[in-house]
Amino acid sequence: MSQSTNTLAVRGAVPRDGFSFGYTIEGEGPTLLVIGSHVFYPRTFSTQLRQKRRLVFIDHRGFAEAQRPLEARDCELETIVDDVAAMCDVLDLGEVDVLGHSGHGYMALEFARRFPERVRRTVLVGTGPSHAEAHMQTGAQIWEALAAPERKARLEADLAVMEKRIRTDPERRFIWMCLGLGARSWFDPVYDAAMLWEGVRVNMPVFDRLWGEVFATYPTRDVLAEIVQPLLICMGRHDHLVAPTETWLPLLPEGNTPRLALFERSAHTPQLEEAELFDTVLLDFLS
């Protein structure tokens, strides 16, 4: 795997409500809005995709530079989605396709639900149906039953390093957790994702609230029934970080069933782990 960057990227920041929201714009073609970190996510998508789509990467409050003390409202999904809409206005994006990876998939879903006139199609990548205990427990059972001993041993070693890093630098514990759980989140259990996180800032209260609480009770079934735009859900067969693909099935509405794509040699990040196949599936859906 290799990280893709574009020297012709347009980068900047949008001031809003005491934050500086970074953005990176790369490529040519119809706009694909990627919600998350404007530093991390450009490293996970291929150069080839940039030849077919204009990729617009934007921060949310978990990654943006905070220029004041954080407040409770900064950690709410409604606030995050309002920021996305405001960023679209400032950048004059018009109607977009929107993509969210991992927990950012809930942000993409909520943006599509609240602003249907702004969204053509929605893509979730590595997003479980929720972070509810029942869904996560299913994933934990699969890990215990099926994960190879070598993968489990690697996880144990990485968790020891993670715990030391968190004690030393708790303000970046989201990053340390992502790196420490590599054996559960990469097809190659020894893949070193540290380069992806270089230069990324995090505001931990946002992650604690959203990942720890809001996404555990997200009303996915109701949202799927309400969304009118086409939806693609991309999952990696070996993703042990979120609830497995099968847990989506009971929630899918009849008559407007989302498209599911399963990547057999990927875990949590198929856009990087199986870039060529991912691009083919994505572009077929978007076109």
C-alpha cells in the first residue's frame, strides 16, 4: 500500500464559530465530499481516483483547530452537520456526492438526511450500523472465534505500546488507539499507519462524545428508511474494528435497498488496502 498525494492540491481554512476548519481540494471531475480530517484522508485515496473526481476533504470539530475552549455543543452531531453545510456554502460546492469513513459515515448519513437537496449519492466506508453494545459484541465474538493467533499476538503487543502512549500523551489518545488497534483494522496486521496520522490534531472531547455515546444510539434503521438518495456501504471482510457487514442486513429497508460492497482483502480502510478495486466500485456507483 502507498499513500497518494497531489502536489496541485488547493488547501485553506474556513473560520467558523471559534474553529479553523481546514480543507484540501484535489483532482478533477464531479465533486466527492469526504468528511473527516483534511490531513489524514487525502493520504488514503488513490491518484487514479483524482483523475475522475474532484475530492474535497474537510475537517470536522474533532480535527479542526480550536481557537477557544470547547463547549458541549461542539461535540454534538447536529453541530457537526451544520458545519458541513456551512463549509459547502463557503467553498461553493453545490450538489455533491458525500463519503464518510468509519465513524464519519454517520456524519455523511446525517448530512444526506438533513440536506437531501445538497446530496446526490452517499457512500459509507468501514462504517458499522452503530456502536451499540449488541453490534460491537457481535464483532468481538467473530474476532475471538476466527482471528488468527498471529493477529491476536500482534494486537496484544500493540496494546501495550498504546497504553504507554496514552499515559504519556492523553490528549492524542484517539490517534494512539487507532494505531494500537492496527491488528484489528488492517488486512496486514503489521501495517504501520503512523505516516497517515502525521500532522493530525485531535480534540478529544468531540471523539469521546460522538464515538463513545452518540454513535452507540444512532437510529440507523430510521435514517435509512428516510434517506432518498442512493447509498453505497463498503466494508472490508477482515474489519474487526466495527460491527461486521452482516449486522447491516436486518436494518436495510425494502424497496430502496442500499448497495453493499464487500472487499475480501481489506479490513477497515479498503480505499487504501484495495485501491484499484475500490475505485472501480465507487466510480460505478457514482456514475
